[in-house]
Amino acid sequence: MPRSPSELLHGTLDVLILKTLALGALHGYDISRRIESRSLDAFTVEDAALYKALHRLEDAGAIDAEWGVSASNRRAKFYRLTPAGRRALAAETQTFRAYAAAVLRVLDTQPEDA
């Protein structure tokens, strides 16, 4: 049975968060909206998965956070990429590109290639 893009998101959420934060500090809601928007709504980021990933990335030193005020004038925790996070993003991007290329090579195999 085919999986939805959101189901495939689970294994890539960390790198998508890192890439999103490479563009600037954001609070959780804006991170999820930005990922959804940039994926043309192919990915729906559930709050529980997002905050679990943010805590995991913060514990790993890839991001840090501080409290601030959102555009809607509410108290929010803003996350930003650390130097370690930039290095992790570069490594993960390279790994993911190689992985995606390998998957596409297999998917693009024609019967005469097999």
C-alpha cells in the first residue's frame, strides 16, 4: 500500500528543520508552516513530531532556543541553528542527496536494464 508524503516525512524531519532554520530563527509554528509551504503542502508536520525533533536537535547541540514575542504578540520559543547544526545540515544534505539519487536510480530502472 502506498505511503503518503507525510508518512515519509518522519525520517527526514530533522534535516528539514535544520534547513528551515538555516534561513533564520523561527518559532515552532512558523517552522512547521514553512516546511508545509516549501513542500507545496505535501508534508503536514504534526506538533508532537515537530517538538520531539526540536528537543532532539537542541539536545544534540544542532539548535538553540530563546524566548521571545511572535508576530501575533504571543510569547514563543525561537529556535536557531548553531555552528554544529550548520555542519550537521551540510553532512545530512549530502547524505540525503546520495540516498535520493540511489532511490531514483532504482525506481527509474527499465525492464531491459534489470
